[in-house]
Amino acid sequence: MGERSTRREFLGTAAAGLTCIALVGATGCGVTGRPQAAASSSPRPQETWTFRSRPDLRPPAVHVVERNGGLSPGYIFLALKKDPEEEGPGQDGPMIVDNDGDLVWFRPAPPGEPDVMSFRAQAYRGKPVLTWWGGVHGGYGDGEYVIFDDSYREVKRFPAGNGYPGDHHEFLITARHTALVTIYAETTWDLSPYGGSKVGLVLDGIVQEIDIETGEVLFEWRSLEHVDVGESYYEPPNEPTNRFDYFHINSVDVDGDGNLLVSARRTSTVYKIDRKTGEVIWRLGGKESDFEMGEGTGFAYQHDARRQPDGTITLFDNYGLKDEEDRSRAVVLEVDEDEMRAKLAREYYSPGGMPIADTQGNVQVLPGGNVFVGWGSEPFLSEFSEGGELLFNARFEPWGESYRAFRLPWAGRPDDAPSVAAEVGPEDKVTLYASWNGATEVASWRVLAGPGPDRLEFLNTVRRRGFETVIETRTEEAYIGVQAEDGSGRDLGLPMAVRLEKRRTDGS
């Protein structure tokens, strides 16, 4: 309760200085959809976006708190879901936004797939794709791994192998065209040496490498075969029928030599795993660390351990320096595997005294050296310069969270048509609403009108503004529509037109 109260108080304070990017429209130019908020006696940030041209989309609004120069290129990737202990409006699902917080693409989570996690852009067989896990999660997941192409069409969906439930914590496509995924498997285990039942239930942390095309399991690693239950910082439950999550696997990465890095939250350890034999090569952190941990390198209950091209290892340290009074942080560690010493290279703390992110979170080192951080259970995402200057900070509503957040390049080319809605006013005035979910190349809208949908003439051109552009124009024709243009004036896709309803003649 105390954490939730602190979180709400902090978000209320942050909202007071919020810069919510919502443009005010003018005649002939556009605004994005309008965020919809519940009635309140005091001003507050809007919670969800609504769009006249896409009434089926109600994504959570993303609010930009701070933005400075020096940002890395790319869009922001989130998979917002409601915190189980919170309630809120709108829809969950994978979404892409820009630096203004404006929506670029959103897919509401369909029935039967209420949770979407690990959403990002990756490459599969040399082509850019969107990937995520979809299913039901409650600390660990039971779902499938999904791949969409750049036209937002599903190209692959597959489960974990060997009959196991596919977990949400990792879905990494490798250069071998395989997927590294995580699994939580219930196993009977003797927990009496650790204060538990002789016939206890343990959740085994499993890594699988799956051939995406065939579904064949090429490699499988089980934590119970290599990591003793005593390495956990948790104790077995008093009730023997309760499952003991001693390991809590939460990320898998390919190391520079082809072996694997595995992060386990409940042992506060990063493990290097031999990709052929499954043996543990070394442990970083935790009770049995093989490294001498230098000043400031201690971490606890971490997520998202990654090897970087310069040899450093990054991770999201949920509990700072193992002190719950401290803040969560992103950590960059220099790891000397010859001398077996770890040294703190850089750290990035949550801005403005944000409460500890109890769960989730990730760290992404961008090509130019900036660092992008998703704060997990806290509804924030930030970008820092390599030296630690805060360049970007955004937030969403307290009822939402995103397991990870990324900044990534993406070019979306939907193969469906743009969406259009129109309102007719007096004196031939028409307000047109135009959007195209996921189209990243649209620079402007060509406005067209005519007596039929296949007999349209050019009226004018309007610059695109946000997800939904609002256009005010005049016409006596029966049909009005739009056609998208890129920055060079080239047509993108086919025009889309709607029939105008009968005009009022009473001036009302």
C-alpha cells in the first residue's frame, strides 16, 4: 500500500509540470486525436486518446514531461497493460509513438490475448519485423510468440517447444533465425534442505532456442540442473502446494562469443551459459559471484542483462545498491573476465526522485551512445546522454505499465487504406478527419472531392499533424476523401473517400 501511495503522490507532483503534446488545430491544418479524461475538479493529464476516423482505437495517452536536443533517431516502442492492482480506461496493446508522444501505430490486444509484452522491432531473415509475446501472465506467462511484417500482417505465431507454456520475459530473434524464449515449468523438488517441504513444487527456469520456421527446439537449458535452490534470496513457501519461484528467469542474450547471458531476478545473478553443454561458465553478482564486485557494482532483483558491443554489460537494477531507500537505476558494468573483476562504468538514476521500480524494466544503449531506459512497473521512460544528461522523459497513467520500452528505427507501410471521417456544417463547410494507422512515411494529405468515389478532383494539400489530421475545407460535392503523400509528393497507396451526408440549409 505504501508503494502505491508513494507512486500516486509522485505522479500527481509530476503532472503539475507536465508538457502534454496536444496541438490545437487551425483551419486547413490538423491535430492528432484528442485525449479523453474523466471529469475532475482539477486539471489533470488526459488518460486515453480517441479518434474520429478510428473510433475502435482507444490507446493510453503518452505525455512528454521533458524533451531536449540530442535525441537519438527512431520511434518509441511500448506494450502498455493495466497494472493488476489498478483500474483504468482505454485498451492494452503494442504501440509505437513519436517524440511528441503522438501515436504512430496501435493494435488493441484481442480477446483471449489480454496481455502483450516484450514488444519491439527486430530483424528476421534480413527483413524488419515487429515481435511480441501475447497471452495471459501472472508473474510468468502462458502464451505465444508473434511476428508481424512492416505492413502489419502476421507472418508467424508459435508456442514454446516440448509442450511447455511460453513465458513473456524474453523473445529474442538471433542471427541464426532462431528465437530465444523463456519458460517457467512446475517441477517436484526436495526443498527440505532449504527449510521447505520434502515434496515441494519449484518453478524451473528454462531457456529454449527454437527454429522459428520449423518450431524445432535446438537447445534447452534448465536452471535446476545447474543452479542450486540455495542461491535464491527467497525462502520456500510454508504451504507445500504453493510453487516456489526460486530463480525467476527474466532475460536471455547472446554473448559476443556465441554463449548465452541469463538474468535471474530471485538470485540477483547474471549467468554466462555454455550454449553447447549448458554448463555455467561464470556468475556475476549474487551469493556465489565469480567476480570481485567493485564499488557501486552491487545490484539486486535485476532485469535485462545485455552484452554491449564495447564489452560492457548493462542491466536494470531494480533495487539500486541493494538498499530499498535508494532508487532503481540503469547500470553499465565493465567486466574483466581475465582478472574476474567487475567495475562500475556508468549509472543512470530515475529522474526526479521516482519511486523504486519493483518489477520489470530495461536498458538500451543506442547507436550514438545515448541510453534509453524503460522503468518497468513505474509508468515512465527516459533517454539520457552517455554522460548522464536527461534528454527525454515521458509518462503514462498510473494504472499502466510497460514491461520494456525501446527506441528503434521503423518504417511501416500498411497495406490497408487510410481511415476517413467527415462532418458537414453549414455553407458547404466540411471537417475531415484523416489517419492511417502505422504509416510512417506520410508527410501530407491531398484532399479530394467529386460526385463519386472514383471521380475525385484535387482540392488542396494539408500537412500531416499527428496520428489524426483534422482538415477544414468547403465543397458542394457528394464525396470527399484523401490520399497520402510522402515528403517528395509521391502518392502512398490509394485514395479513400466517404459520402457526405445531406447538407443542412437552415444554418444550424
